[in-house]
Amino acid sequence: MTRTLIVWGTTSGAGKSWLATALCRVAARRGLNVAPYKAQNMSNNARVVACGAPAEEGLGEIGSAQYFQALAARVRPHTDMNPVLLKPESDTASQVVVHGQARAELKAVPWRERSALLAVEAQAGFQRLAARHELIVVEGAGSPAEINLAPQDYVNLGTARWAAAAGPAAALLVSDIDRGGSFAHVYGTWALLPEDLRPLLQGFVLNRFRGDAALLAPGPQQLQALTGVPLAGVLPLLRGHGLPEEDGLLHADEALPGAGGAPVRLRVAVIAPPHLSNLDEFLPLAQVPGVRLVWARTPAQAEGADWLVLPGSKQASSDLAWLRAQGLHHSVLAHAAAGRPVLGVCGGLQQLGQTLHDPEGHDGQPVQHLPGLGLLPLHTRFGPGKRLRAAPVHFTEVQGPWQALAGVQAQGYEIRCGHTEAVPGHAVLHDAQGQAIGWQRGSVLGVYAHGLFEQVAVLRALFGAQVPTLDQACDTLADHVEAHFDAALLRRLLGA
């Protein structure tokens, strides 16, 4: 029988993702056959993985958080770990990805009816995982106490019931105490849980604590008297752990000059439009000594940057229009004219080209030959298909400020719509089949490969430095949890 450990949160951003990641590594280090699971994720940060559903072949997408959790669990990531992924396209619409594949027909289905359909797909993924692993670490979504959504909440409540049917199940409830109100948050969440699921809750976790933990008394004791649920752990605020935030931009207190105390020698400004995607791939730069990473939404925030980066985008044409409306296109053009480095990744690459052609609106609103920034000799046309790749890439004859990348080989992944045609003679990055997926003109470099700054070879070539790997970050998180959790309760929850 499969054991399940569920990580619920009192709110979004409470710390569910990183705590689930830490617990996956704790379990793996204790010899358990563990796998992560989140029934439905909402994020434009995604990774390319193998398809887990028998009906699907090849590659699919899952949320980055479950990808990191699989690495922490030391198992191969696949789509059963996140069977439903919603990729926001606007405030009221999302692309629906089921078992790794975009399902355009589901966008038009009303939300409540669609949830019933998606729950069936999500449960199938959970059951396949349960058949292969002795422990499943489940990450919830938002809060399990959204009583207006409870009948359709398969991500928290439905998953908990599937887990209880599969074997022993327990849940933790994590709250961000740094924001205040944690005792009210955890008590209110416990009180609003359905009565059949309340017994699953085995511990409260207070996350991001700063100060003297002794000052919490008698709060934990009073809380346990009210609920019967003990305090599982008080986790001190942990900065610089190396695991990317799931959706949040870099926190202000992490964008400090000179990571590791080194003086700033390079300022990197990542332009942050409304539909940016896969922003987590840039966070390793914040850990490079001497590099300061900032997000830029205005020309003033981009002022003084050594590099300007145009990131991936869920809607490249809409974000290009936003860029122009903010006046940031002048910043990019002036930066390139001065011979200073400009980098475009995926959607950013498309924006740097000559034109974007999307007559059917696959990238957003239909557009005919939308002028790009004109810095790369590229023309992109959007169609219904999506390219998913996860494979080695290699740089060839890179010049100018990017010359250090010449000959570098690394792992990369592609998640994109759009076919790009280029003027011959500018290709500098190729995939495993030799196909061009990156081009350079002057100081401007555009690549379709995501994840390059997570690669040791790339960071060493560009900066002569190495930052903690994702694997090391998982160990750091696991050490943190083991040091501050009730050890006996942790053993019981893991079944070890």
C-alpha cells in the first residue's frame, strides 16, 4: 500500500513547493522509493519531461516545481507528477495542458465542468504513481479551505481522498509566519477543512520565521489544545538556498550587490513583461559572485545594466507591444547600438527579429507581420503546433561579448510555438541534430534553448564561476527541514 504525505498551505506562497521538495529529498536520503505529485499546477514556468500516460508518447510539459521535486526524489520526472498544468495567457484565460499536451478544446469548457473532466485525468496520474512508489509527496494548491471551490477542488481535497483510499495518508499545513497572522491562518484552515479530511492533518509548520522561537509560546500549545494538531516545525527564514521560486520574481532582499559579498562587476537586467515565462532559469545568476540580477519594467530600472535580457514569453507579440508602450524598446535598441550585450531567450528571441506573423492568433491576438525590434535577421511565423525538446545543445563561432560561449556544450530544453527562418550565416547555437536554434548579430544573441544558466559549463565560460547546483540546493533544503522538524513526527510521516 502506498503512503502519501500531503503538503497543504494556508495561502499561495506559504512555502508548499519548497517544503515538498525538501521532504522528497529527506525521504530519498532515507532510502524510500518516493515521487512528487501535484494534481494541477498554474504556472508559466515549465519543464520538458517524458510522458507518463500510456496513451501519450514522447515528451510533455510539467510545472517546474514538480520537476525540481523529482530531482529531489532522485527519480526521472514525467507527466504523471503534474497531470494538469494551466499556463496563464491573461487574467481570465489559460492554456490547458493535460498529461503534458496542450488541449485547446478545453479552454472553452466552463470552469466547473472542466474541473470534473480534469479530475479524472489527474486521478489516473496519481494512481499510476501509487502503483510504482511506496511514498508520494503531494503538493497542494493555494489553500484547502476555499469553501466556495470545495466541490470542484480535486487538487487539495480530491487528491487527499484518493490518497486515503490508496493507503496511509497524512498532511502538513504550512504558513508563512513572516507575513503575520499564522495562528489565525492555520486554525481557520483546520476549522474549514471537510470533516472527513480533518483527521489527516498531523502537523502545523511555521515557515520563514525570524527571531527567538521561544517567544512563540504559549501559541503552539494553545493551538494544539484547540485542534489536537501539534507543531511539526518552526523553519527559520532561509535565504540563498538555490531553489528557484515557483512563480515569484526575485525578492528585493535577494537582489543584493555582489552575491556572496563580492563587489558588483556585472549588472544583469531581465525585462519582465506581463506574460514572461520560465523566469526561474535566470535565478542562478543571482548567486554568481559579482553579478547583480534585477527585473526591469521601466526604462529607469534598465538604466545602467551591463546586460539586457528579454526572457521567454507566453505571448511574444503582446509582450512586444507592452515593451514599446513602456518605452523599453528604446532601452534595448540603444543598448545594442552601443555594442553592449543583449540576450533574447525563446519569446525574447522572436521579439528581437524582423517580424512576427500570427494570422490565426496562436500566440495571442491575430497579427499580420508585426514588426519586431529588428536586431536579428529572423522572421517568425506561429502555428498550432508546439515544439518540446530536452537535449544537448552546442555553441559554434560566437563573437564579441558572447565569445566565451564558443565551443560550449550544455543541456537545454525548448518549449515554444513558432517557426523561425533566418538569413544564412548568423547561426551560433545548434541542437543535437545540428539544427540552428540560436543566432547572433553584433552584441545581440538570441537562443531558443532554455535553462542554459543552470549549466555548469555556461556559468564557467561566462563568469569563471560555479554556483550550487539544483541537487545541492535540494540537500540544503532537506538539511534545513531535518534540523528544525520534530524528528519523531517526521519519521512517522515518512513511514520510515
